[in-house]
Amino acid sequence: MNNIDGKEDGYWTVEEIRHYIIDELKNRFPNSIIMRELSSIDIMILKEDGCIPVEIQKTYAIGNRTSISSFEDRTRRQIERNINIYDICWLFLDNNFLEHLMHTSSRTVSFDMRWLYKYYREGKVNIFSITRDGIIKELKDEDLNILTKFTINDLSKNKSSIVYNVLKWKGFTTEEINEIYSNFERYNMHSIKKWLHAKGRTQREREFGTVYSAFDNLYGIESILNCSAPDNNSLRFYMSSCRTIGLFSSDYYDKYKSTIFTDELDIAKYFDGYENNKELWEYIREYPVDNRTLNMIVKGKYPNYLKDRNMQKNIDDCWN
């Protein structure tokens, strides 16, 4: 389960903290033998009356983002294997990862760790946090309640419906998609997304690449509709994805580059952000909004937009 390559700011690598964990286990089980990397298990506590498998799970980052789904995938696979064989497992994780979860909205990630909390409550998993300088804490119920807020949300369940509608709208068929993948496989490249955006692609391959990227940005689109979008370079990619899947249309209205909410495929209903701000988006469906103003709205910096617009409309009506 360990991965000692690379070092992200704020998170430790297994190589840095393994010796602290071994010292902790020796103190807890002085008559045992602590064995490293036995049967693909990070550490095994060997005792006269049995053994305890111990996993050390580092936190993965993609760019400057914590990859919560990578953490879940790697953790679950090994822990469930250990429980099936040994009926118990101990887990050490980065204390900063728990801090990250505390400040992460359950609506913005596809992530489900209720299974880990369930194993903890059943007494099958002991969970510890550890800092880079070796401070270890055994986590209790009050520390782990945070795991119960993360479940697979409706957007994850509805992704297939969104993908189907967009692909049909763009005219992609099974045969054409298979042909695109066949062309990709001839190049012996690892990432189809990079290949689709590389030089030399056909117009349809580039279009498929744009759609493919939009599907990866569904949670970014959710943040746009929820008016909680990040104030960084990701915003323009999320806005572009909104246009790709038919939610927005941009053009010059009254001499200003503006955007109108279109929802051409009737898929906005799959996003909680739309339901949370339905009055706003239906207003923008009828009245285009200047792009600079829209950027403020989707970043949550103009919460009174509708109120201000209605007030202006009342003033205009008085003059007419």
C-alpha cells in the first residue's frame, strides 16, 4: 500500500515515518517480531497467538489537489483483503488528510468511506493518525465521524445519463468511439486524454477530447452551478465544460460578451447546484449576464445579484 516516490507539500512519505510506526508497535508488543513487507502487507506484527497486519497509507496529490478517490481505492483494496484473511487490520494515515476532509464539502467529491467507519465500529480496524515528526494518535469515534458524511452522491449516480445525452447530442456512436480508441491504441500512449488534445488529431477526435474532458469536470461544473467555484485557473476550464455539455451559450448581447443559461439537453436537474440556485439560473436563461459579472456570481462573490437585478428592473419600469 505504500508509495515512497515523490513528496507533496504538507503530506509525509512512507519512508519518512515508517520507523516511528515500528517503534510504536515495538512498545505496544514488546514480545512480538515486527516484520516489514510480508505478503504485500506494509508491516506485520507477529505474535505467539497470531498476527496483526498493518497498512501505512500515504496521501496522494494531483497537482495541488488532494486525490481523495486515490486514497479510498488504495486503502479499501488492501484493508478488505487483510480482514478477509486475518479478521483484523491496523491503519496509519496522515493527520493532515483528516484535516483536509474536515474542510472538504461532501457535495464536491465522489467518495465513500462509510465502509471504513463500519469496520472500525465492528472492531476489525484500528485507525491511527501520524504527523511527519512522528506524533501518533489512536483515533476514536469522535475523530472518525467525519468519514460518515462522504457518500456517493447523486451526481456520481447520474453521470451515465449526462454522458449518454451529451454523446447523442454531439452525434457520437459506438462505432465512431471504438474507431477513436483503435486509433489511440496504435500510438502506444498512456493517456487517451493527452492523445486527443495532441497535434495531428482529426476534428472529430478533438471534439471527442473536449467532451471527454468535460465529463472529468462534472464536479467543477457542480461548483459553477452551486456558485462555489474556485477562484483560480480551473474556473475557465469549468466554464468551458459548461458550454461543451450545453448548459451555457456565450455571444455578444447588447455589445457585451455575455452568457445565457440554455440547458439544451435538460441535464441541469442532475446537479444539486442548479436545484440550490434554480431561480438564479432560470433568470439567466431569460436575461444574459455579462461574463465578468457571471464570474463573480459563480465564485460566490455576488450573492445579491438577483435582488439587485429585480431592483433595477423596478426602477426601469417606473421610467417607462
